[in-house]
Amino acid sequence: MTNLSRRKMLANTAGAVAAAGLAVTAKAASFGNPDSPPEGAVNARNRQSLTDPGPKNPALANQFPSFQDPPATDINGMPLFWASFNNAHKRIQNGGWAREVTQDDFAISETISGVNMRLTRGGIREMHWHQQAEWAFILDGRCRITVLDEQGRPSVQDVKTGDLWYFPPGLPHSLQGLGSDGAEFLLAFDNGRASEFNTLLLTDWIAHTPPDVLARNFGVPADAFRNIPLDNLWIFQGDDPGPLAQAQRAAASSRGAPPQPFIFSLGDLKPVVKTRGGEVRIADSSNFNVSKTVSAALVTVHPGGMRELHWHPNADEWQYYIQGDARMTVFDTGPKAQTADFRAGDVGYVKKSLGHYVQNTGNTDLVFLEIFKSERYAEVSLSDWLAHTPPQLVEAHLNLAPDVIAQIPRNRPDVVPV
């Protein structure tokens, strides 16, 4: 046999083997099991592939069933989009505590950082301000807020469970727990690196200003400041602040009140969407006018329901899970798809325009917040897109029968039932 003939025969053999391999690949890929080589436990013919004989912490690992046993439709890796306040360090002082999730420990979270804070009855978060906007949601109890706008117009208001507040960057404010048990709330800053542990504090500035400058600025003797705290207070125990009306009169200015309220009742708002699967309430600058950099949705998903397949075209989504059990899958180019589990106190993050859905995996209502660094809430629904595309085009892409296409929801259901 000549060298030319041998090379030709080897080439033909290699081609036949490659063709056979392609045939196996095509046969292996199937609906719900799309990849080759296939992924997921269902494809592990050697059951030893599922064992984990090395070091482990079962109590922790069992909290993440979708990490331990991902669906066969998950593929490739993605930046971790799960975090939690449950394992965040608590800074505790007399009067309350706070813990935070920032980009320092949650790398994907570029646009939003979050703080979970508790104030006792009378507990005070020291008078301070930020270089970022502050958006807040009351999780439990009642709280009194004070704020002064750039025109010197004060606002003193009480907020309750389900209410919001928003302070634009640079506006000085304070917080104080009310009622029999104070308050607990979520804070969101429109900067992933913002920290509640590093803010512009009243006591810090006064302590680090020369006494003669203080005297000249306030028109009082320098000795008047002799007893100021030399260390910041941050959170400290105070007394009951008294009736709201009395506090408002004491803080009133001849300049009047701010033209737009800094508070908003999201929990009492009529849902913009309500289906058998759940409901959605939205707060953005269209109804909470002062909130120019943060918008949010409060989502309730009933047992067995699902936040539909969708994406947000204008901003990353920062999620806070208030109650219930959830499973979310995020889809990216590549393709990449990854699934994670969430419980109360957990945080999720989805980059702008990445497809995702959230399932209620528990037997009680799932309630969570979707928070965006944007003045406007925006969403694109996958079913809405398919329902409003010429059906021949959808059929050509997905091989769906015309009667199936006709059943696709046409008006963005947001939350679908079981």
C-alpha cells in the first residue's frame, strides 16, 4: 500500500469515527437534557460520580440542593449570584445592630449594597449622611426618620412595616426605633461598595473640628462643646421621642416642608399585577417621585407559583428574600445557566438583561424585593415577546404547533400559577 493510499484510508476512517460521534451526540441531546457531554446527576451512569468522600459540612451543604444536584439544563459556570445576611457579621451596640452585604464580599453586586438594621425602642442611628442615595424598606415595627433637604426644608415622619423611605445623596438624616419593639429594616445604597460602617457622622465631624472654629460657626463659646463625644455614637440607646406632631413643630422651618415626601407606603399599594400565582407592587419615580436612582418591586408568589421567565433591560437586579423558599435559574450567553436556592435573609443578584425565573419551592407564600439602580422599573417578559411575534416566526424557531403558540400568555402575567 502506498503512503498516499494509507493516508486516504486513515482519513476515511477518521471521518467515519467522527460521523459516528456526531450521531451519538445528536441522539444523547434531548428535551430537558440539551448538552453534550450531558451534565447533571441524571446523566451520571457511573453512580460513583455522585459521591463526595472528601471533607464537608452537611448542615451548610444541605441548604443548597441546587448547587449539590443542579438540573441537567444547567451548564458551565457563572459568578456566584447568592449571598446572605444570615452569615454576615453583626455590628452590635446598645440600641441596635446592623450587618451588610457589599461588593467587598459579594463581587457580582456592582450597583447596589445592602444593610439589615435593627433599632430598639428609642434606639437611634446617629445623625449622618452618605455620598450615595439611601433607599429603605421597613421589615418589622415602626421608625421615625428626620431629614433636611438642600433648601433647608425639614421632614420628620413615622414609617411602619411595608413602608419605604428614600434619601438623595448628601441629605443629612437620622433614624429612631418606635413603639414597643422598635424596628428592623433593609437599606439599599445605589453603589455596590457603599458601607453603613463608614459614613459621614455628626459626632465625628464635631470632634475633629477645632474648638475656636465651632465657636465661630455656631456663635457660642467654645466651652459649650466641652462635653461632646470624642468617639462616634453610630447606634446608641435614646429615649422615646414623643408624639410625631410635637417633633414636627420643633423641627419646622420658615422655608416650609419639602415638596415631595421622602416616604412611601409600598405594602399598602394596590398590586399592579395580581394573578392566581401571586402579585407584584412597584415603586419607582413615577409614583414615589423623590426616588430618582432606585426603583423596586415587591413580589409575592403563592405556593407552587413562579415569577415568570423575564429580564430587566435597564439595570442589574438586587434581590432580598423576606419569607419563604425559592429557586432561581439565571441564563447568560455562552450558553451559561445556573440554579441557586434562596431563603429568608438571602440576597440574589442578576446582571442587566440576563434571563431568569424564580420558583416558590415551599408551602407558604414567597415574598421578595427586586431592587434596581434606576428611576424607572422596566421588564421584558419572554411569554409576552413570543405572544407578540408573528406565530410563523416562533414556529420556525421552536418547532411549536400553532395551537400551542396561541395559548402563550399575551399580557405579561409576571407571576404564573402552579
